[in-house]
Amino acid sequence: MSLNTPNAFADEENILLHTALFKQVSPTEAEELLPHLRRAAYDKGDYIFSEGDTDHRMYLLEQGRVKLIRTSSDDRVQLLSIHAPGEVLGEIPVFDPHGGPRTASAVAMSHGTRVAWLEHDALFAWLDEHPRVAIDMLQVMANRQRANNERISDLVFMDVPARLAKTLLNLGSRFGEPVEQGLKVPHDLTQEELAQLVGSSRETVNKALMDFSNRGWIARDGRSIIIFQPGMLIRRSRR
């Protein structure tokens, strides 16, 4: 990891304007936070923050991908989610500073991953000056809670192939790269991690992947998936 001063990166764009949490903020308002932004770059496998940390920072992903994981008492690792540029990481301690230590770790998935962060005190001093923005932030966080509720519902009511189809479509919409054959999704996950993201065993997810491949909907290419027929995945995700 390399630490940087607030303006160390070459681009002068304000990352705040590219995050959902600040999407209703004017450029002038966002500029007031720039002096309080700190930045760092990470290599693949580096921890951005760790389960049990007691900091009160909110992280903004500028470049690369980051996965959130939890570790059990017997050292088993559970993949919780994957995050793309423009998304916010680890915001709970900022809005709930007395809620205890962090409950997950954030790990860089690629070399050159860049993040910026804000401390609780700086953000809340700014919100005191712009209370309207807090309402917009509540709406964004409500949407995230709705997405979490939907995922819980999927685990209860959807079978594994449907959840896998929905997961592949989600990864494709966020990370997909158009290629001649279709949409290439470089997920960079192990088989176990992909299974954890779907919420099932590796064997069951591999069986569903093989079925999708045999039907001509997808093809596996290392740690990438090529989606040939997104319509069929959409249909399967709704069954």
C-alpha cells in the first residue's frame, strides 16, 4: 500500500461527484470536502480495512475492484460482496460511530486499486453546513438496504440456478466487456468465492454453470464468463 496526499493523483476530478452517496451534491459543495479527502493505492490482496478495526472512515473506490469478506472463528472466509469504482465502502462506522468495530474486511482484487476516504468528523461538520444532503444520503442508504433485503429473499425463495443467473447478470452489468461472441465478465473469483457470492456450495454452482454452458447460454474462460444469451439468463433468474 502507498499513502498519498489529498491531491497526489494526477486527475483533478472530484471523486465525490461520481459516487451514488453524493450524486445530488453540487460541484461547489463537493469541493469543500476535497481538503479532507485522503487517498491510498493498493496492490492485489492488500487489506484496505480489516474486520475488528475501530476507525470511523468512509471509503470511496476510485479505481479497481474490492471484495468484502468475513472470517469465522475457525478461519473460514465468506465473500460478502464485490465493489466497483464509484461505490462507497465501509460507511457504517461513519454513520454509527458507537456501533462497535468493523464486521468485515475489504481486500483489493487488482493491482493499482485506488481509494479515497473521509473521516467521520470532517463529513459531519460538512453535513451541518448542508443538511439537505443528509436526506439524499438516507435515500441512497435505503436503496442499499432494499438490495440487501432482496438478496435475503433470493436466498429463501430462489433455487441455485436462478440465483446464479441473477449473479452473472449483475456481474455482467457492472464489469462486463463487450466482445465479438457476447459479453465477457472477468469476475476474477475462485470457484469457491463465486459459490459464496451465489450462496451455495461449489459443487452445486459448478453443476449449474455446466448446465448453462451446455445450453449455450455462457462459456467459461478461466476466471471469466462469456455470456452469449443474457435473455435466457434473465428468464432463468425469474423462474
